[in-house]
Amino acid sequence: MHRWLALLILVLLSGLRFRLAPDTVAYMAQFRTDVVPIYDLSFNYLANARYEPLWVLLNSAGKTFDSFILVQIAVAWIFNGCVFYFFRKATTKFYTAILLFYLTCYFYFSMEIMRESLAVAMFLIAIVRYNDRRLLSFYIWLIAASLFHKFALLMAFAAPFILTRRIPVTLKVVSSVALIGLLASLVNPLEYISSISGFLADLNLQLYEVEGDMSPLGLAYNLLRITPIALVLLWYQYHPLPDLRLRNEVVRPLCWTFVFIIIIRIISIPFMDRIANYFVFFVICYLVSALAELIEKGPLRSFRRTLVGTVSVLSLIFYVLPLLPPDPRLGDIPNYRRYYPYSSVFSMQTDPDREYLISIEAKE
């Protein structure tokens, strides 16, 4: 009952929001002008649509009832339902994992990147299937992810390489280091990547380029994102975590991939944060399982509630702090205004600061 109640709360919180997060408002505008009901769908419409087929079908279903709220609720239900399913399959510390998910990335995934969140959800299910050695189902779910968001095609190609045991770990490490060195040596890595193939060019990677070098504060923040998981991975290299339900040979390469992606993000390519979205949930599972292993041993056991509470507060602070300073690119409006103050479809209240952010980013 507690699992279902927690899921219902998170689904309704994001599903019934009103004009929260600029990306959502952009999808609302596209829903009003471009989406057609299911009975008007055609092959040509699907082939020429701006977005991927499964996203188009989901929006068309909502358009049939002329309700974008139904689309929001459907996205919230699918995404959060898959996250709950994944955590149940990945760790015995389900509620701690859900708590850290809510404190660190719930609003971003559930409200900001609606379309990509569904691709991430499909990817999580794919990994669960791979963990259960159901390879056909694994590839089917990877295909489903790519039919929601084109970035998931990268996962469809990369995941088998990351997970396979037929390629020596040494070769994977050497290849990763060589790739980091290559990208660091390029003046404009995005332009180089886009020139490799038509598919990569079609991803419009230049849209994610950020002008200027990373600030020292930004560098410190990103290093803090990967330091805890790197230390934990090294500490438990030869010691499996009893509270982790995913196989070590599955979850550890995915966590190291997250570290690798953030390193690339630091040195050269800002858009790699979008790729990191697919791996952050494995990091949460591994850290939660390691925390449980640490606090349930010896003298720390009597302080486990205090320690979990401390970690939760620190995680929340770590997530919230970057959202607090005024952003000069957004008229000195802090980024937390994307989500707060909260507004529901029942009150339909608007916030002037958020509306200004929407006018800049959503281009409604």
C-alpha cells in the first residue's frame, strides 16, 4: 500500500501541474497547433513528424480527448511507474532509493524532459531484462526507448558494448581514455562529432553547446557528482553488496559509464549531461546499497536513521544550491522558479518569473 500511495503522490504531483518547466509549456504549444487526433493519424504524418513515433502516438491519444493534462498524467504514470519497478528490482532498499530520487532529480525528469524521461524509463526496464538474461526483451525495450527520443539510439548501440563481457575490461578502459584525450584535443568537438555520420548530425548536438569555459564552481560541482560513486566503486571492487539485486557485472559498468560521461562533460562537451540521464538511476541504486552496507555494520547501526537523514539532507542541498543563484542568462531569475511556486490545473495560477523563463526557453 505504501508503494502504491507513494507512486500515486508522485504521479499526481507532476501530472496535474500547470505551466511548470519551460519544456512542458513548449510541448503544450506544440500539442495545440501540430498534434492531430488518433483517427487523423497517417503514415505520412508519422514519417514527417518533428518527434519520434511513440511520442506522437501518446500525444495523439491525448488530442483525441483534447486534453494535454491526460498526456502529462500518462507521462508521469509511465515514467514514475518504471522507476518504481526498477528500484524494486535493483535494490532491497527501495524506499531510500525513492527518497533520494525525489530529492535529487524527480522534478527534472518528471516535469522538464517529458519526452526523454520516457526513453530513460524504457532503458531502465531494458537493463532489468538484461540482468534477468532476457536478451530479446532487452533489445525490444531499447527499441521502444529510441521510439520516444532519438538520443536513446545512442544507448541502443552503446549499452551492449558497455555490458558485454566478451570485450576485456582493459580494452574498454583504454578506449575510454583515448576517447577522452581525443575530445579534449579538439577545438570544437560537437562539430567533429556531427560530421562523422548523418545520424549524429541529425541529433542537432550544436543546440546543447554552451558558450565559455566551465567556472571553477561548476568544475567543483561536477567533480562532486562523480567522486562519491567512484570511491564506492573502488572500495567495493571485490566485495558484492548484499542489498544490490542487480548483478555486479551489470550495474558496475553502468556506474563507471556515468563517471566517464561526466568527465567528458567537464573537459569538452556540455550536452553529455543529457546522456548521463540514462545512468543516474544505477548510481542511486549503488550508493543506496553501499550506504545500507555501511550503516548496518557494527556501531553505526544504532545511528542508521540519523545517517540516512543526514545523507538525504546533503543530497537535497547539493541539488538545490545550483538552482538558487540568479542566472544572468535568464534575466537574473533563479532556476528554481521553473518548479516553484507550484501551480496545479485546478488553480491555474501563473508566476511572472516563470513566465519570463518560458518566454526565453519555451518560445511559445
